[in-house]
Amino acid sequence: MINARALHEAVLARVSGRGLITVSNHTSTLDDPMLVSSILPWSLFTHEHVTGRNRWTLCAKEVCFKNQFYADFFRSGKTLPVERGAGLMQPAIHHMTRQLARGDWIHLFPEGRIVYRGNLGLPLRWGVGKVICDAIHMQTHGEDGLIQSHDDLAKFQQATTHTATNPNTTSTNSGNTDQPKPHMGEARLHHQRIEDSQRETENASGGENASSSSSSSSSSSITTTSTSPVRKECSSGSFPVIVPFHHAGMGDVMPLKSIYPRVGKKVTVVVGDPLVMDDVLCKCAVKGGSTPDVWMEIASRIEQRMVQLERMAPQNTDQLTKLGLTEADVLKRRPKPSYANLATRWRDAKHRAIEKAKTKLQKVKERMGAAGGGSSDHKSSSSKSNNNNSSSSSSSSST
């Protein structure tokens, strides 16, 4: 484990009330909790009922919450269910944001999925930027002004599109003409162009000297801080601490299509120093400043650092090539959307149980009614026979 001190200090010695978010690549189903628990002292987990300092994380519903036993097990380990393909406006993501804002530790996989190709799944999902930015906004202004639904996101898109078509729009706060905020798609393309230009520059340099200089610069950049100007009125002392790390070898411990983990495999973890991006995070401290363009900028900064850490670690195994599979084969293993939506399955099962109970109740009522009708017929017949006997006896006596 390289630079373990940075992770241990961030987790074990963090200031009370200041949140911590760790991000890493995702290569197997056992990255969390096996990897996270193995690189930290066991006392952190055995004393969780006293300290409450263990991490929060997310897991797909169809994987970790497919039955009640799994659901209880993973919830007890601070794991929340997330639905694939449902976007950012999910209750679990909102809950993770609140936990980070209150000073807890959360761990996210910004790739958004398990990547079996042996390299980072780029570009990183900008949901990690939303969680960080929203948490800072909650600390300063609460939840008022946050984009918390798809309707809010649509309104923001309409507003930014209108601003982009009116370049004379001015800011009422500064009194100067400001550049309009880019549309979500434009912001993603902007960051993608930056990343492509960086890769082209690195490829153009070529040669062993360039590779050695890039590796040395990447190792030194782990401890460097951002030189961008920071606004004086922005206090970054309460911002969440962001610690990235990259691991290699977990794909050999729990390969694709394996049921049990394999022992005797080497796993390397490279930890980076906490990221400093106050020039971006200060935008989140402004009321209404948590917007998609800021989320993407945060995700882009994290992506740049994750790429640097990847170069310092051994190459992960390409599990798809090793098994002769493709991405399409992996997608076939995933359940259908109707199966993946556990909420719909639960409602359907509940409806079927209610209908089944109603049917049983109706049958019981019918049986009781039939039994009651038979007894009443028996009583009427017996009363008629008694009357006949009494009339015959009276006639005989009169004779």
C-alpha cells in the first residue's frame, strides 16, 4: 500500500463534523467491503457501535438487496440501495449527501459500474460532483436552492439554454457582464475536450524520457495543491475531505463469473493526498451554486487525479479478454429492468398476496354460509317432524 498515511489520517484523525469522501476504481464485487476493511485497522469496525465512524456506501438493488436476508445484512453495514439507470435523483443519493454534510464518511465508485477491461472507466460519472457540491451547499444554506428532482433539472436546463441564447445577460450581484453558464451537454463536451487535449499532448511527447517525466510528475502531483485563486470570503475549513485511491489486483481475487474469492493474490493500493480544489468548491457555498456545470468540473478534477494514480499502480487484468467475452456479454448477465425494479416487484407481490387472502376469505365465507344453511334446513325439518308428532298425538288422545 503506497501512501497509506494519507488514508489513515483522513479516516482515523479527521476533525469531528467535517465530512470525508473516498473515491476509487471498481474492478470486482468485493472491492467494498473486503478491500476497504483490509486497508484500515479492525478497531474501526469492531467499535462502530460506539464511534459510528465507518463509511456509508451504495450498492445496486438487484445485487445487495435481492432478498430480505441480504437487505438486512448490507443495511447493517451502512450500505444503501441504488437503482441502476434511475439517475441522480434517488433517495439513497440524497441520504448520502446528508451524511456527508453532517460530517460522516462516505465511499463512492465514480465509474458507476464494475469495469472489467483493466483500466479506468472514463469519463467518470459526475454524480460524485453533485454529492460533494450539494453537501457543501447544505452546510451553508441548507437544502433550499438545490436541484433535487428531475423537474428542477429540467428547469435549470431551460434557464441555461435561455441564457446561452442571450449573451447580454448580466449578473445582478457583481454588476459586470458574466459569461453564461454552459448547458449540461456543452459542459460535458468542454471537459471532454480538455481531457482529449491532455491525452494528445502526452501521446505526442512519446519516448521513455517523456514517460519517466510524466510518471515523476504524476507522483509529485499527488502532494501538490491547486494554484487557482480562491475567494477570500469562502471558508474552506468545513469542506469535505476528498481522498482518491487506485487499487490493482482485486480482479484476480474475485474475477468475473467467480463464486468464491481466490487467495494468494497480490493487491496494490495507491492512495493520493486529499484533493484541494477550493476554487471550485467555493462555488457550491453560494446559494443556488450547486449546478451541473460545477458537478462536472469537480468530477473532472477527480478524474485527472485518478488517472495519475492509475499510472503509479500495476496494470489491472483485462478480465473480458481473459475469458473471451465482450461488454455485450456482461450486459446480458444483468436482469431485465422489470426484474431490477424491486419496488415494483414488492408492490406486485403485495397485491397478489392481498388478492389471495381475499379469495381465501371468500371461500371460507361460502363454506360457513353453506354449513349454516344446512343446519337451518335440519332445524326446520326437525321442527316440522315435532309438529307432526304433536298433532298426531293430540288426535289420538281426542279419540
